[in-house]
Amino acid sequence: MSRAVEKKAIKRQFDRVAIDTDVELSFDDFQSFKIQYAENISVGGMYLRTSELVPANSTLRFRLRIKDIDKEIVGKAIVVWTKEFIGAEGQRGAGMGLKFFELEGESERFIRDFVAKHVDSYKI
């Protein structure tokens, strides 16, 4: 079984929906931050489309605002995988998958409510 087929065969733990928002990232090992683009989100994590990849297992803080709920979502995540752009037809481009391990305040509820509201229309 090819790696691509293997990856598709894995069932996601959480429903994931498309979003269109910027994400502010800061890293524990240096004091800079970057603005990246979040393409989809679930209660468990999100996918960032970016050409500025960081190594898997890196931890970071993030801050984002989903337009539909107009609430700030803040937390910490770990980079679980990265994907370089290969240029094949159908590729979404370079990016990285983040897994949340700490969500501040009501961030988890905000994400859960947003996903529940949009899962029928924007599920990935």
C-alpha cells in the first residue's frame, strides 16, 4: 500500500472543517512570531498552509480568530507532520499539521461549536 493510500485509510479522530484565517505563531525556542494561513481546523488540531516549515515535534503557541465566531482562540500545539510542495496535480501545497495540547479559556468550546455548526457544509 502506498503512503498516500495508507494516510487516506486512517480515520480522523475529530471532524475537521475548512476555515480561511490567518494564524499568529510564536515558538518556545526563540522570541519571534510568524503569521501563517490556517486551511482547516478540528478540536484536535489544524492544518497550516505555509512554505516556512518547522521540524516535526516542534512546539508553538498560536492565536487565531475565526470570522464566524469572532472569538480569539489561543493555545499550544505540536507539529506532528510537515509536507513539502512537490507540484503534482491536486497537491494543496506545502504545509504542516498541528495537534493541540493546550487550549486556553473557552477556546476548545469555541472550536467545538464552530465545527458542529459547519460540519455539514465544510467538512473535509
